[in-house]
Amino acid sequence: MNFRKYADILAGNLLITFCYACITVPNHIINGGVTSFSMVTAKLINVPTVYLVNGITLLLLGLCYIGLGKEYFLGTIFSCFSYLVLFNVFSKTGFTVQLPKIASVLISALGVGTGYFLCLHAKATTVGFDVLALIFHKKKEKLNVAYTMGAINLAVMLYGGFTFGVLAIAYGAIFVGIQSIVLNKLQTIESKTEMGK
């Protein structure tokens, strides 16, 4: 067992879940993603959100195995378990970071972007739309993973525009933009470091 791989996945999920549970959720900051997509779709087709979240998550897990292979799949299973446990732990503490909205957006986007990097670096996904971004990148290497994820998340927010409202979308777009820039910057540094070896 590769201890470093799973330590990175755990650290990535620690950052992501802290930011989501203690900053974005209490401050009503949206960021696209599976949950946002499910919330909007649930209203349109009158199905409980939880069913859609579970169904889409299982679909993405299957796509991860088919499109990315066993190594990503095993890391993703651990990532999914870590996310569920850590998100519940942080949610149960009731601890929230209360800052002005824009500061909350900036801090949480930095944390989530870094968390995504740690997971992707360890060859794992968060069982979100990062699965699709990685599959697209695998099919066409010129597609940037960070910006493809950002585009998918922005598309989800636009899809839910009437549900979220214009101001929520504006904050969400800032969040997604910063998260994508952070992830891309870290991946670029990693790539240059590996080329220098």
C-alpha cells in the first residue's frame, strides 16, 4: 500500500470538506458540482435530491473505473469514503467560519483548489465532475483538467440560474474561477518539477 498516495488523498479531502462544511455551506456559496446539479434537476423532475446525488455519484464511479482505470478507481473509493466521513465530522461540530462573503469565497476556493490538486496528484478523484474532466483530458490531452472542471461547474451554475439567483451565480463564478486557477497553477508547478527531474 502506498502510504503517501492515501495520505495525500486524505489531506485533500480534509481541505475540501472543511471548506465546504465550515465555509461554503453555512455562507450559502454555490460552486456547481454534483450536489448543485442534483438540486436543480430534482426541482425540475420532482425527485428527491438525495436520489439524484447517489445515482450520479454511482454513475461517475462507474465512469471512473471504465475511463480512468483501476489505479484511479481504488484511490477514488478511498477519497469518497474520506469525504463522507470528514464532511459529517465537520458538519457535526457546528463550527463555521464567519467572514465577509467575498473573503469566504476566496479562502474556500483556495482550499478546495488545493484539495483537488492533492487528490488528482495522488491519482484519485472526488467522484465529482473531475471524473469527466480527467476522461476528457485522457481522450484529448490538450484539454486542461482544471479549466475543464471549471467550465463544467460554471455550466451547472448557469443551468441552475433561476434556482440560485444572479448574485449567488456571481459569487459561485468567482469561486470556480479561483479554484480553477489554483488547481491549474499547482498542476503546472508539478509538471515543471517532474520535467526537471
